[in-house]
Amino acid sequence: MILNKITNIITNRFLRTPDLRFLKNNIEKNKRIKHINFWLDKSSRNKNFRKYFFDPSRNSDSLPNYIFENYKNSFSSEMFNSLKKNGIIIIKNALPEIEKNEVLQLFYELKNKNYSSRWNNIPSDVTDKSLGKVSRIRGMINIDQFYILKKYSELITKEVYGKKVEPTLEMHYIKLQEYEEETLSKGDTYLHTDRFVPHLKIFYTPTEITLDDAPFEYALSSHIIDENYKNFFKNAVNFDETDNDSKKFIKKKIKVTVPQNTLYIAFTNGFHKRNVFRKKGSERYMMYLQYVKNFNKLNYIFS
């Protein structure tokens, strides 16, 4: 028990994937420059990262299609090429009906707060009480319960990170309260970046998402690490669209309105956000696969 606690502290506090906290806490430019240059230099030595983040040229005027039908529960070369240039791909009809319905049932458990034994721990209310407008229930679950979803994760992490990386899998049930309309909030409904190093997330929704349902938004090609990208992080204050230098990346934006059973893969070192709900009582079911726990600082240094 004590050993597990020590391991978790080391992993979460010291080895966790480099994020924006150091940059926010150190406005002195030389410190920022050294920190950014160190981690981007290490990242650039990973040949897979070079392919997807460092080598592509930023060109928002000529970009390939980013929406695909399910390709045998796998990825085609066209999908990988689109991901490299756009920073996002969308896959419709992603899961077989049985697996989609299993996911949907778990979301109903979050909605109704009536939980089975499939959850890692009892799901929790993570509503931002300071905003008080959107309620959010979050649950954690093991990826091994979903065969095809796990297959997608293994294939894409091997392609992007250079090896299979196990995700942490979170399920979020979000609802706009009946009596209030939503307003913008930092780090959520402003276009922002999660990290300055190469970063991958997978999203899955079993239900349709319309313009009313707080769709994901992404600035195409904003994941590409070039000199403008580096300079943005060296000078940013908020690390979102309110920083003047962000205009160099936010050229072509897409709102991810999708039919039910859609999976999308995004490089979230690029600019992205959740749009606001536009209809009272709207709700959204979203699953997130993240890799910051199991691809940490040691992997960035030695991969």
C-alpha cells in the first residue's frame, strides 16, 4: 500500500508528461526557452514524432479530407496522412453495434447515478461549482472491456508514439442545467492547447453531436511544431486564443458535429475547445482516451 502511494506520487508529480504549469509559473523568458528547447529537442529525436509534428509544413489552404468511414476497424495510409497534416481525423461507424451499446449503457449509469461493478472506482461529480452552469459526472474504466476500442488505441499509439501505450479511459456525462445558459470558460470553451510537446487524445461518442450539443472544435494544422509554434509558447500568457500570437495557428477551424458512434483522434498540443451548449437541457456523452500517465518524461527522453 505504501509502495503504491510512493509510486503514484513519483509518477504523477515528477514523471508526468511535460505540461504548461512550468511555463505559467515561470514568466522569465530564459527559463521558459531552456525548458521548451530541452523537451522539444528530446521529442524531435523520436522518428514517429518527427513524422507527425516536426516535419509537416503548416498550410491551411491545402489540406486533405479528415472525415472517414470505418476502415476495417483499422487505419489506412490516407488516414495517417490526414492526421499528419490536419492534426485530427474523424471515423464514423467506429464501433460494432454490440460494443457501442455497451458504452451507451455505461453512460446511462453516469446519467442516472446507478453504477455497476464495471467501474474502476465509483464515478464522481466533477462539476465546476464556481461556474455552476454545466454539470459533469466522470467515471474511469479499463480499456480491456472494449475490444475494438482497444485495438484502435494500440494501432494509433504504435504509429504516433512508436510503441503501444495503454490509455487511461475517462467517461464524462455533461449536461447544461435547465435554468441557465452557458458562458465561456478558460481551458474549456476557449481555443487552447493542452501541452507544448507532442500530445495525443482519442474521443468517442455513442450519440449524435449537433451544433447545440457543445461540439469539439479544432484549428487544423495547429499541432505542427515550427518556429512560430515555439515562439508562441515562449511568450504566451494564457496559452489560448486570447494570446496575440495564436492567430498564426488559428487559421482554419472545424466544429466536429458528428452522427452517433463516431471516434476522433486529435493532437491536442494543437488548439482545440469544447463549444458552449446552445440549448437548455442539452447533454453530451464523451469518452476520452489519454496517454500522459503511461507515456511520461522518461519516454520522451529515451524513446
